[in-house]
Amino acid sequence: MAHYIIFQIWAHPLVSTSSASSLREALRSYALGEFATEQDDGRLAVEMRPSRVTTFSHELEAIECHRKVHSGTYWTVKLVKDDDWMSSIAHVFRGDNPCDHRKYIKLCREQFGEKFDLPRKAFIWQLHEGPLVTFYTQRRHLPIRPEALGKRFIIPWATWPEVREWSGDYEMILEELAV
């Protein structure tokens, strides 16, 4: 059993914990406890507005559309080592600086903004390789619809500040997520 903490800043900081056999299970538990219900086929259902339900086949997709896109929201998940989990006191969380997100978005705009006419809004997944920046096109009515997710770019730590287009799926993000 692994232990995870999920840290977000929305209107106020919030820390959630989850003990699960995998990161995917921890993320599903978080989504089900916070904002989603599970359908018979295993997909997650989220009421986006009254009388409008959207379904998601992957936990990260639901989290992106429902949590990461809120203006100013910082959202991340980290693995807590067993020794730290059982300790009376431990430094269990060291995240990236939310102010760095502006730098990542700016780098993407500088290198690809003219080519793709990148929208104003974006959010970050921290991958082992470097920050993954996702731009999205929906202007109103948060949470966003999955079809509003736009271009993704990776800024590899090894070749900083080079920016590359990134095309992968949620399984790839889950595998590479820096927890």
C-alpha cells in the first residue's frame, strides 16, 4: 500500500491524502471523493453544470477538466515514503514553485505562440522529463469540456529552455508523472 498527498491551492490551500495500491487508484479515489461518481462501465461522471454531466475514461482527464484549469489553481500529487508516513514528523512534500508556472507558459508562447495562436489559459503537469504545459481553448464555464484541451508542450530539464510539442495520452502522463 502506497501513500499519496494531493495538494491544491484554489480559494485556499487544501491537502488530501490517499492510501492505495497504485497512483491511478489514488487518483480515482481522490476524484470519487471530491467531485465525481463512478458509472457502471467504470468511467467517471462529473456534473459540470446543473443538468450537464460529462464522462471521463481516465482519472487524469477528469482532474484536468475539473481541478487543474481553475484560474490560479495549483494542483499536484506526491508519493509519501512509508517511513515518513509512520514518522511523528517528516518533511513529506516539496513541490515546484507555482510562480514557475508562468515561466513555463511564457517559454511555450515565445517559441510556439505565432505558429499555433496559443490561447491565454494553460496548466502544468510535472513529469520526470520536465514540465508538460497544456493550453486549452474554453473561455467560460469552468470546469472545461474535454474537447477544449488544446496543444501540449514539454520543456525537458535536459535541454532547458528548449520547448517541444508533445503528443501523448493520459497513460503516458500517468507513467511519467513526477510524484
